[in-house]
Amino acid sequence: MSTTPPPDDNGRLLRWTLEHMRPYRGRVAGVGALMLLQVGLGALEPWPLKIVIDYVLGQHELPEPLKSWAFGLTGGGTASLLILFVLAGVVLQLVHQVASAVGVRLQTDTGQRMVYDLRYRLLEHLQSLGLLHHISTSTGDAVYRVDVDSYSIENLAISGVFPLATSAITLIVMFTILVKLDVSVALLSLSVVPFLFLSLRYYATSLSSQEEKVKELESNLISRLYEIFSSIRLVKSFAREGLESARYAEAGATTMKARIAVTWKQSLFGLMVATTTILGTALVLIVGGLHVLRGEMTVGSLIVVTSYLGAVYGPLSSIAFTTGQLQAAIAGARRVRAMLALEPETIDDPGALDAGAVTGDVVFDDVSFKYPSGADVLHNISFEAKPGQMIAVVGLTGAGKTTLVSLIPRFYNPTSGRVLIDGIDIRKYKLRSLRERISIVPQDAVLFSGTIADNLRYGKLDATREEIEAAARAAHAHDFVMRLPKGYDTPIAEAGGGLSGGERQRLSVARAILKSAPILILDEPTSSLDAISEEIVFAALKKLRVGRTTIVIAHRLSTVRDADAILVLDGGRISAFGRHDDLLKSSELYRRMCARLSVGKSLDEPETVDELIQAARQ
């Protein structure tokens, strides 16, 4: 299942960006209005200075109706006119700064909201993807896309669409005014455009591919961190901190060099743009200065031209530089779109049934399963598990035990055949509704950071404190919980750190009891516990199984003996099915597994049937 960014033309990317801006139409309109106001204020800003130089300090007479208005306010005194037009310039600049500050505030607010919405959408989509995707894709990559790549929408919209639109409007307005002031200077100012276009075309193409490569390297670097910290116990037990640091340093150095190379290319691009506009400005100043020397232009007009030239070249530089900067955002947006393009694990049919009333009669009807890229795992599996029964699934490593039980909650769908619950194909149930009717107690108890009550309430989100305590009592967990500093409000570390294996497993069982689902799947939850802890957890499981359809992956003989029926898997096929005593007589594979589980004999060691039966019955 690939998450490689697909080829993306700018048109599709622009439409994708505009779609994410649509829910914020009001804010976007406000930002647009403030930007237009800033363009208008920018066009007015140089004129008070021109008036001061040409008409107040110079020898030129104020034109009408400006003269009547100014003389009416000041009486015509030179000092009064000077103060009036300087103050007018100050007011224009202050209003411009206020509009700019409010615009930045509104842009930031809108951009952050868009990022949050995209992150939420990414998280929901990632959770909707099948288990196979999460097994085959690193957690670090998923986190990088949610945490870092999600900023691409803000960078495209706030640092992309708005600046480019503003630059284009400013360019048109300022160039129009320049043409009215001096056609030759206006045309001369456009001499830099071909150079800027060529620079943009060259750098944008190369920067885009390099940015995508850097993002992949940064994502791999985060994956490396997740791998180290998720395996920290193993790292420490083998004293391999130095090795992991060296491996991280090597990957970090590669990523750092790639990022520096991209930044250097961006700097070269900025340098080329700046050089081009500086030379263009110098050329226009020379021509404009010659016009002043010949009396064809006033000094004030030259200042206005120079200001507008900066207003024209500023947007041109912004368009070029922003486009260069946008390559990182484009690369991130492609990665986000690639992730969102992945299909969810299952989409409910329009007429999907609610599973709220199922009793838990589970039937495997000639079920086979094959992973998308691999050999067949299960072959023609058929059996039935009724409410109140416990079916144990046993087999050698790789026999397909975990895959078989994973078909019941639809972590995967059968390649052929059907899994039925209460006589209905589980694919006809609403997926979330189906999983609400199934409790799973894994081999390794999974606990989250938070309080003990929070972890138990995960089984039933609206559970009362009384229901939580009742479930904990049934799981033989209440007593040890009450010995903790804050009882059920005691915070526990990530993954249940600070609790013993037996305590974590009893909380896991309590959570399943609280869920009270009619179907129970157990992945031998006592296999990693000591004898005393196993006995306590096993007593809790016996209460949990009452009235429920229980399917357990068995690794211990104590579990197998207690089962109503035992399904023996061998190479993905049912080798035998029956009760413990019957299978001891009829299945050689089962006898050998029981002997190994009882006395620790290797499967390669020779033994007689009587010896095996005797060992298994001990």
C-alpha cells in the first residue's frame, strides 16, 4: 500500500487548497479586503512626500483642487503646509501598519484553523485505514504527515495564494500609475521580468523534487526515534545505546546535508532574484535621473517613481521567492494528498445492519485468506462457536492463529468463504457496530497514559464509577487498585509502566468485562505471567466467559483443558477439532504440542504415545 506522492499538476493542487479555504469564506474575505486596503494605502503613501518636495519646499504651485483644500485648512503658510502634508503621510503610514497588523492576525488565525482541521481529518483517515496499512507503514511516517506535512495547507493558502494574489494586484495597480507618470520608465521596469521568469522556472522544478526527498529523510529520522524509544528496554538490556546513537547520527547527518543543500539552493534563488531587481532599479534610476536633469520630471515625481518601482519589484520578487518557498509546501501537500487518497479499510454498505442485538453465534464457512502480497495463510476453515462455549485455537508458530481470530472483528476480510455471526455475513454489519460487540484481551495488556479509571472506561465510555469498580472486582483488580496512592484516579505511565504484568492484565480483563460484549477473543492473556498471577487472571477470565462466545489462542495446557472444543491449525488448515481427551488419542500433532507445553520437550525429541498422553494428563 503505497503512500508515495502522486504526480500533481498545479491546477489540482490549487483546487485542493481552495477547497480547504471554503469553510472559512468569511475570514478569507476579511483577509482579502485588508490586503486590498493595504494595496490602496501603498499607492497613496509616496504622494505626501512628493507634495512636500515639489510644492512646499520646491518652486512648483499646488494644483487644484488640492490647493484650495490645503489653503483652506492652513491659510497658505509654508510651515503650515509642511506640517499638514507630513502629518498626512504619517497618518497614511500608521493606517497602513494597523491594516497590516490586523491582516497578519487574521491570516494566522485562519491558517492555524485550517491546519487543525487538516490534522483532524488526517487522524480520522489514518484510523480508518486497515490494520495491514499500519503494520506495513512506520508510525513515525504517519506522525510526520499529521504533525509536519499538515502545515502545507497554511503555507499554500496563507503564504501562497494570498501573497501571490496580492502581488499580482499590486503589480497591476502600481504599473498602471507608473505608465501615467512616465511610459518609458514603466516599460523599462519590466525588463527584469524575463530573467525572473527563467529563474523561477529553473529553480521551482529542481526544488520540488529535492523538497520531497528531504521530507522522506526527515520522516525516516522520526521513525528511527520511535523505533529506539519503543524498544528502549531491549536497547538497554543489550547496552546498545552507543550503537543507536551512532545510527541516528548517521541518518541525521544525511538528512541535515540534504536540508542544507535545499536551503542553499533557495538562497541562490533569492540572490538571483535580488540581483535582478537591484540592477533593474539602478537602470530605472539612471533613466529617471536623466529625465530630471533635462527638466522632463520633477524630483518629487522621481521619488514617486522610485517608490512605485519598489512596489512593482517587491511583488515580482515576492512572486518569485514565494514560489521558491512554496516547493516545500507543495511537497508536503502531495504527501498529505497521497495519504488521504488511500481507501479506508471498509466502507459500510448503504443497507448495512446494526449489530447491537447479536448474541454471538460465530460460524466460519469454508474461509480462506491471503495477504495482498504473500502466500495463502488460511485454507478452507470451517467451524462453529456458540454462546457460552470456549473454542481454543492451537498450532505451531505461523499456523495462522492470529489471522484467524482477526477475521472476526474484520481487521481483514476473507479472500473466500464467509464468517457469520448469528447467521449473517459479518460484511453486512456496520463495522463500528460489529466491533462494539466484540471484546479482545490481548496477550500483552495495552494501557494508555491517564488514570486507571480512564483506562477501564475505555471499554465503556459512559461507565459510572460504580460500574468501573464492579468490573475491577470481577477481574480481581479492585484490591490492588485501592492500595495505590489515589485509587482509581492514580495516573499511570505510558504502556502501564509502574504496574506488574499481572496487574496490567487484570486491568485489561476489567476493561473487557466493562464492555460486556457477547463475543470474547483472548490471545492467551496469561502466557507471560507467573503462576500466582496466572491463577488470579484465569479466575477473572472464567467470570468474563460466562454466557459469551469465547475464542482463545492457546499457548498453555491449562487453557486448552478448559475449552469446550479445540481447533488444531497446521499450515493454515484445520488438522483436528474436538475435546482435549479425544484429541490426545486422535491427533499426533496435538499430542506433541501438549507434551511440549506440559514438560518442555522439543518437538524433535522422540517419545511414545503413552508417554505423551501421560505427560499431557499431568
